[in-house]
Amino acid sequence: MTATDRSIELIKAAAQAAADKLAHDIIAYDVSDVLSITDAFLLASAPNDRQVKSIVDEIEERLNKELGAKPVRREGDREARWVLLDYVDIVVHVQHSEERVFYALERLWKDCPQLELPADAVATAGKAEEHAKTLAAEGDLDGELS
């Protein structure tokens, strides 16, 4: 069994919304062969809680406005470290970069086929690592100035 056309449509719209809000490392997996509860997962991350919320809000607004889809459940909103949007057909995970590294959901789903995403979403690959290096360099610079 593979992800339905509707699931793929939702994934692509959610990925584009996340990319528009500067999410990092957007990736989607077709999990329909291993899970019966959903067709696909979308993973995205951001370097701070405020941006996680912004990405989640944009995804939710875009899917509702463009595709008439509303999540049946939204979890993790209060802390904004890992927010889950459950649309039944798809599940969207937007994580703070630290949680993304710690929980490494990609390892769990690496055997599942990746879904094709819009070019803007694909271009976010490696952005979290880039961001971490920039912060580390700024931290080193601050250390030198002290």
C-alpha cells in the first residue's frame, strides 16, 4: 500500500508552508506500509520555539485555506519544542532543532520511502547543521572578545 493522492497533496502543501516559514531539514516519509493509522509523516525543525510555533501556524492555516483540512489533534503547542499536527491521512512533526537531533525520527523511518517534496522544501536539507555551525562560530567569536 502506498500513500494516497490526498496524503501526498497534504504533505506537499505542508512542506511548502514549512519552507516558506524557513523550517530546516524538511523531509517526508510514506509510512503506509508500516503503520495503519496514517499514510505519511512530515518532519521539519526550527532553531527556536517561536519559529516552531510560526511554522505550525502556517501549516495549519495553509492546509485549511487551500485544502479544507483541519487537524484532528494538535499536541505540544504549549512548550513548542515538538508540535504534532494529526490530520489522520498525514502527521506533521515540527521540532525544535535540539529535539530533532535527540529523538532522531529519521532513524526510525529510514526504511520507508521518502516522498517527493517541492523544491523549496528540498532546499532546506542541511540548514539545521548550517545554523548550528553559525551559532558555534558566533560563540567562539564572543569567547575571543571576552
